[in-house]
Amino acid sequence: MQGVCIEVDNKLLNKIKEMKSVEANYRKGEKENPGWSSYICLADAIWDKHFSHRSIALNFHRLVEKEDYLVGERRAILHYLDYLTNEPRKVKKWHF
């Protein structure tokens, strides 16, 4: 039974090692795709990486240029970014 726990722990550790910070993923995408907007680089950086809403929101405000979105659309954009990074059933529902 202990062998199973070790195998599961190793899988978890490998997943954690693969997952970099949002900013590191963003910078990598920005460097590899210089023609992409800051919003697209962020979306690519978080795609299926299971980042928290808080992490996404903080990095959105820090990394995405204001010219890439309308202020009134910020909430809907953050909801969509949550959808990109997490499975749909785990995304908090927003009330507009």
C-alpha cells in the first residue's frame, strides 16, 4: 500500500514542478510570440494550468496593458480566464 502512496506523491510533485508561475509562463509566451497582445499572452500562460482566481486577477492587472481591453469588460474577461485555467464545473459563477 505504501508503494501506491509514493507513486501518487511523485505524480503530484511532477505536476507541481511543471507548473510555473503565471508571470514566468507569460514572459515565455511574450518572448516566443512578439506579435501577440498582452491579453493573449496571459490567456496562453494560464491555459489549463489550474491557477486560482486571485492569482489570475492579480496578474491580469499587473501584466495586461489597459489598451487591450475596455474597463467595463474586465469582469467578463476575468471570468473567461478562470474558465481557461480551470475545468468549467469548478469556475465560480459570476452575477452580472
